[in-house]
Amino acid sequence: MKRILISLVALVVIAGLYVSTLVSAPTPPNHQVFIGGEVLTMDADNRIAEAVSVRDGIIEQVGTTDEIST
């Protein structure tokens, strides 16, 4: 009986680890472009841009949609 209980607990733990790998958060793409919004730049002039490009989690470019799209 003890052997069956240990086997059952081990099976539940392994199944739980397997399921946790299936439901982990997806990784974002390496390059994301956000357009058509208001981007508060927080620079010295407090400019407001309408688009931002982010690559590998780092802001790459901020500007107009046309500037970012080209």
C-alpha cells in the first residue's frame, strides 16, 4: 500500500511539472512596434510621440508613425 501511495504522489508531481511547462507565459517577439497612440517621452521638452519601436526589451526609436514604419 505504501509503495502504491509513493508511486501515485510521484506521478502527480511529474504531471504537475509537465502541465506547468505547458501553461507558462509566452515570450514576446524580439521586435515590437506600437503605433497610433500617445507616447510620453519624459524628455526635457516633454514631447509626446505617436509611435515607439522596442527591440529585445530596449526602446529603439520613438517618433511619428511614418518615422517608425520606414
